[in-house]
Amino acid sequence: MSTGRKTKSDDEKKTKGTYRPDRGQQPMSGEPLAELPPPDTLTAAGKEIWESIRPQLEGVVTAAEIHILEIYCNQTGLLRDAARKGEHIKSQDLAQLRGFAASFGLLPAERARVPKKKKPVKESPFQGM
């Protein structure tokens, strides 16, 4: 079963001359994650998770997605604590956690699908020659 064509980036489309601004990837908006403190509702284990994944999510998560990230961190912390205590972990809890991780691009297969904030392109001194 085919999953369809691979999505081309806006840069690839511009190079080929097929770029249309009305169909381009929308830029992300909102306050960057680095400037946001961890939410007060995070558990101690959740705060550890927050601090450990924050650098990976820079440019991906903004203030708009902070609540989903908060749930992911708390859920991961709770499951880690349960595993340390030797408690049984339900497969539906792991599936839910995997879904959250995929939405942030924390899984290798999903990383390529999550759009990242583009770094500003430096102007070449040779441009215009």
C-alpha cells in the first residue's frame, strides 16, 4: 500500500519554479520555548523531562503547544516512576505517549515530518555579481 508522494519543501518548489505562496508551509508563530518557564502543574519527574527535551524542541514548539507538551512531560514522568516501582504499564498509556512524542518529532521516523523554524539565510557577498 502506497503512502503517496513525499512532500517537497518550499525551497525545492522555489528552485523548480512551482512554488505558490497560498500553498506554502505556514510560518510558526508564538513565543519561543526557550523563553517559557516550565508550567507550575508539572510534577518533579515532569520537570526533569521538560528540561531534557527543551533543546530538541527549540523552533518546533511555541506557546500554542505548551499544554500538549505539559501533558507529554507529566505522562512520561508518571510512566517512568511506575516502571521504577515495577508496576504494570498499560499498552494504551504507551500508545498515547507515542502519539504525543510523534507530534513533536521526538521519534526518528516522525522527525522529518515536523516543520522546523528556518534560520535566517545570510546574504552572500557574491550575490548580484
